[in-house]
Amino acid sequence: MEKAKIFVRERRKVEKGEKKPRYAVVGVAGTDLKLHAKHIRQGEIEQIAAAIGAEVVYLETGKDELDLDVDD
């Protein structure tokens, strides 16, 4: 069985040092984990991953890039 993964990225509107959660969970694979928070702190992500034996994947974000919707 493949190890579960939690995919997260840094939020764009939060600066370092602010007292707001800096990460957004983009998706999960290999587990039926359901999150009820829109934004989450790094420590919380790490605790959840340790509890379910998952790996956390931090996605790269491009600075000043437009969000484009791609239709197939």
C-alpha cells in the first residue's frame, strides 16, 4: 500500500509573521481524510500527517502569476 499524501500550498494573502494560518490544503491521496478548515497551520498539518502516517507535499507557488482555469 502506498503511503498517504497531503498536498498543501502557501496562501498568497498571508505574509510571514502574521498570526493567520499560512497554508491551504489542496488535496489528499491514499486516505479518506476530510478536513473541515479552509486554512491550516504548518504545525497542525504535521500533527495530522504523523497521526495517520502520511507524507506532506508542499507545492511550489509562482509569485505574481495569474490563476487560470483550464477547460479540457
